[in-house]
Amino acid sequence: MSTLPPPFVKEFSVESLEKKVYELVEKFAEFIPIQNDRYRLAYNLYKFKINEGDEPAISVKNTKIKIVKISDAELAEKINAALAVIGQ
């Protein structure tokens, strides 16, 4: 049996909304230490930006991510302020 290489992953363009949201969530890595949690939150925030998901306050609570050094409400406020800067 042999091991195959992983599949090719196509990156989003720098100007895309997906890339901007995922980079925004990576800035909060000190508060969200688990990378999969950051990915889950970023996906939910992306859905919010395209009017298909919940607002950040609800997403932070419902995604059940591990948050350290800050409360859920404070993190949601910081994320909401950062999302306001990102256009659609």
C-alpha cells in the first residue's frame, strides 16, 4: 500500500470576501487557540456577511468554540467591529 499526496488546495484570491473573513478570524488566535474552532467561526461569519447566517454574538455562542482570556460578549463585540470594516 502506498500513501498518496494530499489533494491540491486552491486558495481564495486576496480580494475575496472569504479570504478577508478567514484572515480576520486568524487575528483573534490568542483568544481562540484551536485552529478548527477559528475555521468554524470564520465559516459562520462568512455566511453572516452573505446574509445567510447569524450575527457574531449568536455565532460565537452557537459554534461552541473554546475562548480564553476574554468573555464571549467581548469577543463578539471585537469581531463585529472588525466585520464592519470589511465590505461585501
